[in-house]
Amino acid sequence: MEARQAFLVKCLSTGLMLSDSIGYLLLQLELEMVVMNWLSKLLQLPRSFSFSNDGDGGGVLLGTTCEAIICTLLAAKEKMLDKIGRTNTEKLVVYCSDQTHVGLEKAAKIVGIKPENVRKVLTTKSTNFKLTPESLNDVIKRDVESGLIQIYLCATVGTTSTTTVDPLAPLCELSSKYNMGVHVDATYAGSACICPEFRHFLDGVEGASSFSFNAHKWLLTNLACCCLWVKDKSALTIPLSTNSEYLTNKATESGQVVDYKDWQIALTRRFQALKLWMVLRSNGVTGLRAFIRNHVKMAKNFEGQVTMDSRFEIVVPRYFYVVCFRVSPCSINEHHGKNYEANEFNHKLLESINATGLVYMTHSVVGGVYFIRFSVGATLTEDRHIQLAWELVQGKATSLLGTQTPKTASYSDNPKEET
Ligand SMILES: Cc1ncc(COP(=O)(O)O)c(C=O)c1O
């Protein structure tokens, strides 16, 4: 969202709040329901996640994914304890992969799941660090034999390190065999799924219990705005609802509005819906899709340049706007001898790139491999910035390797390809 719009939204929401607090509250609740249903349609989420007269689903705007995970994990825990008895907390087990965001471990601590009952299933390079149903099943089977009870799987669409995508359909199918709920964490990549050519990454989401993404990551929305949808709103609202005389009001009692205080940790809430409404109305679906496609095109361009310089390698395939790359161990060995460690070399390369102050790139390590993450996410990035970044990377690699920058033809995108 542009700064002018953000300012306007802030003024508008403050003005409304001062003018009539109950009216403001009702407007906030109703607009949130409308906006969440619009977004759900845009993402082609199953109808069971939307507010409707004949279903139990719905969406809520929270601040962050960590909050979404805490709330949905608490819902799963409470539902299971109601069934098996409140003294059995120690038996509850939560599943994820070694690529799942660390927020899940924190959420488990907060809701009272033992840290040793959070299973981080190993992923490997052979599957591009996706969580596979086979490896998950092996871990679950051992837990079942030990008398433990499965309550929650967190699957990720766009992991933090490499933006890989867990296969939702087989994971949800497996989880349903064990009566385990699945939360889909699409914090970063969820926005891309408003484009038909990326929607396939959500195939299978109909088998999940909840889905969330952060609109502030990649949907032109100001911090912080996490969109969460659940299939069974009562699973969430039963453990999270609180009541007191000073909270009673006619609107809630009439059942005509959703009392969002029971969908989140805090009672007070910001008018996030107005922010998202503004984003959707001012950019339109066409504008938002064009924004995402342009970022992916620029990342693809950078990736193309990397692949044309034989000194570099792509570490994990690119799906969205993050390119994971490094100088290959072969090139390093060729110029520095076998003793030079690839991880150390790439760490030095990243430091020298960032020290210029012209660009800022980040790193991660997967399967013991240190790599550089080139991310196009900023709103104002243009093709010329990508070119500058690539020339900078090449130049720094050249001086660290002590070689010449190879003369390669410039990369040209094939407009027929979609991703
Ligand atoms: C996949 C994934 N999940 C969760 C998070 C945490 O998000 P938040 O800061 O909104 O809690 C991140 C943050 O980057 C992420 O990449």
C-alpha cells in the first residue's frame, strides 16, 4: 500500500472510532467478513473456509502468522483433550518439517505442548526440502506405537529458507487417516496464489483445517496483516472465548455479527479490514496480479543470469521471487584448491556484496549448504536494480575467486513460459 493510502486509512479508521465507537465496531466486523470472503474467492479457497449460511467456516485478520499458529494449535489441542481427557496433554504430538518456521515451536511452548513432542521431520535435497508423506508417515507410525496422539501438522507453502512448497494433497490425506488437523502456513507465497498460474501450489488445501498468509509480505499491504481462515470456527472460538458483563452487547447477542475477539489472543483489535479493502479496491485483481507477476519475472531474470555464469549454481529451484544460489564448490576448488570451504567462501561473498550498501541479500543453510538468497520483494524494484545486483554479485565473485568475469550473452526471458 502506498504511504498516502496508508495515511488515509489510518486517519479514516481513527476518525470513525472517535465518531461512534459501537457503530465503528459493527462496521469493522462486517467489513472484515466481507473482505475475508473476497480474498478467499480470489485465492480459490474451498467454500468451507468462507462465511456462509450453510457452513462453519470463516476468516479473520490477525497481526502475524505466529498468532495464527498459536490460535489454531490451541484449537486442535483443546478439541483433542475434550475427547481423551484433560490429563493427557503429555501424549499430544505436533508435526512439521525441519524447514517449518520456528514460530511453530514457540507456539507449542505457549499452548503447553512439550518441546520434545514437536516432531521436525527431516527433509532432503533429493525432494528439494519438501516434507514428504512417506517420511511423515514413518515418524507418525513410531509415535502411534508409543501410544502418542497426533493433533496438528503444519505444512508450508513457501518455506522461509528456500520457499519450497510441501505437497498439500498427500499430506492432508495422510493426516486425515490419523484424525490430525492440518494448518497450511503460506505466510509469504500465499499472495502469489491469487494468480491462476500459481494456484496449483494450493492444490489439496481443501483437506486442511486452516490456512493463513501474510498480506503484508507480498500483497501491497502495510505491516502487520495475517489472514487466517478456518473450516470449523467453533473449534477456535470455544477455547478462545471469554465473557464478562462489560463485554456484553446487543449485536453479539443477536448473532448477526461475528465476535472476532473470540478468534484471537487479544480483545482489542485494529481496523485491518479497511486497510485490505483499500488495497483490493485501489489495485483491483488485475493490478495485484500484475504486481506479483512482475516480481516473479524479475527473479526469473536474475536466476537466468546465474545459470548462464558457470561459476555459480542454483541451490534449490526457484518458485516465486527468491533465488537461492552460491558459487559452486567446483569453481572454488579450481581457483583456491581443495582446502577452501564452499560455505566459508559464499559467506565472504555475501558479506562483500552487502558491504557495498547498494543491495542487501540474506543467507540460509539447508542440508549443510550455505547459500545466498536474492529476494525481489520490495514494491519499487525495477529491472535496472536486478541488473545492478547481478553485476555486483559477478564482480565480487570475480575478485574473491581471482578470475575474470566470463563474457556471457545476456539472459533473455522466454515470454511464452508462465513461471
Ligand atoms: C513460512 C513462514 N511462516 C511463519 C513466519 C513468521 O511470520 P510472522 O512474523 O508473521 O509470525 C515466517 C516469517 O517470515 C515465514 O516465512
